[in-house]
Amino acid sequence: MTSKPDAPFILYGRAWCHLCDEMRAALEPIAARYGRPIEWIDIDEDPRLTARYDELVPVLMLDDVELCHYRLDADAVHAALLAREP
């Protein structure tokens, strides 16, 4: 699967979630290195997202593929990015 090089990481979480803050902080240097933005989505603002991700947050997605949840899996993130290189 090839994605646009600037396709964002999608990070589903909650404003009050410390694991969400930790995942975002760990993801930021990787995202910067690969030139990918991070789109933060608070699941509590959408009942459908709350129902889908409730206890799983944070959930990290790239191109509609879940890369990890709860804690950043840097190996999975790097593998997904390398697989998407042209």
C-alpha cells in the first residue's frame, strides 16, 4: 500500500488521558523525521468514536490501518512508514 508522503498520523484519544499525552510525545519526533503531521482527534467529541475506541485509547492510525494502541510501538510505526515509501 502506498500512501501520500504527507498523509497524517491519526491519533485518537481523550483530553484527560495521560497515555494519550505520552504516545503523542513519543510520536512527535518520528512524525517530524518523516515529515508527517499528527492529527489529534478527541473521541469524546463524537459518540461513534467513543463507542468504537472507548477503552482502547490512545489509538494510532496511518492510512486507516491501526498501528498500535495504549503505548507507541515504534517498530510498528517505522515498519508501516517504510512499507509506504515509493
